[in-house]
Amino acid sequence: MTPSIITIVAVYAALWIFVITRTRLGGAAGSSGSQDSGTLLGPWMRLQLLIIASALVAFPFYWMITNSIKPLAEAGGYPPTFIPEMAREGRWGDLFAQLKENYKVAWESPPGPMTFARYFWISFATGAATTLGVLLTSIPAAFALARMKFAGKGLVFYLVLATLMVPSQVLIIPNYLILERLGWLDGYAALIVPFLASVVTIFLLRQFFMTVPEELWHAAQLDGAGRFAFMWRILVPQAIPVIVAASIFTFLAQWNSLMWPLIVTTRPDMRTLMVGLQGFGQEAGGQTHLLMAAATFSMMPIVIAFFFLQRFFIQSVMRTGLKG
């Protein structure tokens, strides 16, 4: 380990020893002191465990980003450096120049005739269209399963949930044959249409719609609203956190899709970002710094979106019940 890492670990260990020692001394002084110390130690230990868990989760991202701003010799060297050498020496101008060079070379060096800008567009367009289509199909389906009464509703709901048990790999060949007969291969339809229905989104929205009081529907009827107006004007605005969370899950699945675009597309101008990134990884070979730079700018849109929309995840968990 580098001296900076050793210093951080030593300071952290000393802090733990200090808190535990103070707690034991407080317990020896008297029972009331022991209770106060225990009350303080519990939240403190939970906080430290959360910090450690967060550090373990964040470390791969830190390692990817730091390697993306190193020269090739340092990024692929041994022993590894946890802090770039230019940063340790305070050469911030050289570090920025290296960062600019790495990302510029990676951005301009995708495989084939296409650019990463084209790959980004294909992934964004297909992800946005799929997300919109999933919402347009899931909201009415969830409303029918939650608020409407019809024969066999419970059976239909369980049959819909049962489709989650079918592995996605089983559907690859049937979906491909259908798209081939329709003449939709090598186009946007092949990347979008098979994913326009989401059982998970239907389930989440159904569970939320069932938590809305029945009195709200009666009040809407008194104001002359029908089922369609009640769904779009009252239920949907209340379900915004759930809708946003489900939209992000759907968009993320499309953004990270690799196998399906490889199967249904052969034209370079219809390849998605993950396909382009895989091809770049094969061509870049041992150029670790360029691979990490390409992985970083491919991941950044999702990370930025998550930071801006993370409150909707929390609200969706809090507001979506498990009512049967």
C-alpha cells in the first residue's frame, strides 16, 4: 500500500480504538455512564459500518476514474498506485493534460466507421422510446388490475407475474424469428418493440394504485370524471416517484443491453453504446487507461441521472405498498 493509504488506515484504526476505550472507561465509572456510552456507541458503530460498506462499493468506480487519467505505464504498472503520481507530486497541469488526452483518444477511437456520439444516440433513442412505451402500456394495465373489477382479475394478475419466471434467454429465438418475418431486423423496431411491456413496472404501479383510497374515486365521479380521467389526472400525478423509478430501471436496462443488439443488428450505424464499447475493448487491447476512459464516459450519464433523481427512488419505496 502507498504511504497515503497506510496513513488513512492508521488514523481510522486509532479512532476506533479511542472510541472503544472511552466506552469501556465510561462503563467502569458507573451503570448510568455505561448506558450513555452504549447509547452513543451504537449509532457511531452503525455509521462506521455504513462508511466502510460505502467505501467498498465506491472503490471500483474510484479505481476506474483514477486509471482513466493516468498514462499507460502507470495505469498498467505494478504495484498499482491508488493516487495518480501527477496528483501526488502536485503536477495538476500535467494531470489535466493527461486526462484530456486519454478521453480525447478514447472518444475518437471506436471500432469501425461509427463514432461514440452515434453509439450514444442509438442507446439514448432506443432507451427513451422503450421507456415511454413501457409507461404507456404499464399504466393502463396496472390501473385495470388495481382499480377495475372484472371476472378472472386475480388469475390474470398471477399469470402476468408468472411470466417473470420465464428466463429471458428462452425468448431470444422466438423474438428473433418474429422480427425477421416482419422485416424489422437491423432497425429501431428490433431494439424497441420486444421490450415495450414490463411486468415489474406493472406490478409496482398496481401496488401503488391499490393504496389510493376508494373515496378519491367516488369524489372524482361526483365531479364528472370517468375512469380514464381519474387515471391520468389523479392517479398518475400521485405516482410520479414510482413512475420515475420504474423509468430509470427500464432506461438503464436498455442502456446496458449488449446481447440483444448484437443478435438483431449487423449494420454499424445501428449498434448501441455497449456494443461499441465491447468492440473498443477488443481493439484497445492492453491500453488500460483508454479502456477506463471509455468506460467512465459511458457510465457518466447514468450516474448523473441517478444523483438528480435519487430522491424518487426513496419516495417510491416509501409510497409503494405490498397490499394484495
